[in-house]
Amino acid sequence: MNIVPAVDIRGGLCVNLVQGDYDQETVFSEDPVSQARLWWEALGEGLIHIVDLDGARKGRCCVEEELRTLTDAGIPYEVGGGIRNMNTIETVINAGADRVILGTAAHRDPDLLREASNVWPGRIVVGIDARAGKVALSGWMEETATDAVDFAQAVENAGASRIIYTDILSDGMMKGPNFEATAAVAEAVDIPVTISGGISSLDDIRNARPLESLGIDEIIVGRALYLQKFSVQEAVQAAKGTS
């Protein structure tokens, strides 16, 4: 099980939202690139998870400058938020992204997912953000009637290399992730799944380890790190079963 620290960017700041609510925002750093560098130096391997919150609302990449700075610093990352056409995908990949995360676009334009997956095999990830089992879009502001498990199977068939499953009602609440919902998604597909939203303690990380047998091999951690509930090193140790 791998740990993926999260850096959410809005207005050039490193922030964190509660349940995706832009009115419940905490600023944790005025320099998201420096924050990413701190997490990466502590992590030593793997990826940093970058979320372009402005992009999620505006439907375009708003963090290209930050992405290029991360690349120049040798920090590997995946990025999502507002990536809704081939030009933006190409922009983000040219900026240096290891993985590109499609969310709203994968739901509204499955042909885009297929095309991008063919052009950049293994690098196109789908973020499934769900509230009560139903997919939400556009920075979680738009509800749909689409079942998350059904959507997971559809994006796998369209060529997605991975799914990042975020339970919106758990995100930022510091009450633990929705293991049951994430497991249901993982059991429905053969591609790997990343669990996201609600990690609040080292026990949450330890409790996620048995899900590796279902194909859940990564854990995105955000607010708990910023609140210093545990360190990156402690999270890695818990994920590897060495603490």
C-alpha cells in the first residue's frame, strides 16, 4: 500500500476543503510547490496528488505554472481538476504530469477518455467522486443519478488505467474513509483503485491494508497531514505494515 500526499491548490494557495465545500476552506500554506516539496522529501518515492480547485470550477487548467515548477524540481505528480479536453490533457502532460485525472469529462465525454487512454496509455486516471453512492461532477457541485460502481465499470471499459475513489461525505471530516464503498468499486473492476477522503489516523491506514487483495493499492492523505495527526514517514510505515 502506497501513500500519496495531497496538495489542493486554489488561488495560488495550498488549501483544504470540507466535503468539497469552497466556503469551508482552510489555507495551510501560501506556497503549494514548497508544500509539495516537503511531502515529497519525506515520502522519497511515489507521487504527489495535485488538485486544481480553480480548474474544477472553471473547466480549464489553472495551475500550469505550479506544475512546471514541480517538474523542474524533480517532483513526480498526478493532477486533476478542470481537465476536460485533449488540449488540456496535452498541456498538463507537457508540463510534466505522470498521471492525468479525468472526472467530469470522463462522465460527460467517454469518447474523450477512450481517445486520451489510447494516446497516453497507462497515464489516464479517472477520479470518481461520489456522494451516497452517486457520482458528483464539477468540483462536487453537480449531483447525478449515476451509480459509482456502474461508472467504475464503464471507465475501465473505456481505457482508464486507474480509479481514484473519493467519498465526498468522508472528505475532510477526519472520521475515517468509506471502506465499504471503495471496496465495492474495487471488486467491480480489474484496474487498481486509490482510496481517498477521510483518512484521519494511522489506524485508518492500517485498516486499509487488507483491501490490497481487492486491488486497492494507494491511499491519498491530505488534511490529517496538515493537522499533524501523523507524519508522512509514519503514514508510510503504517501502509507498509512496519508500525
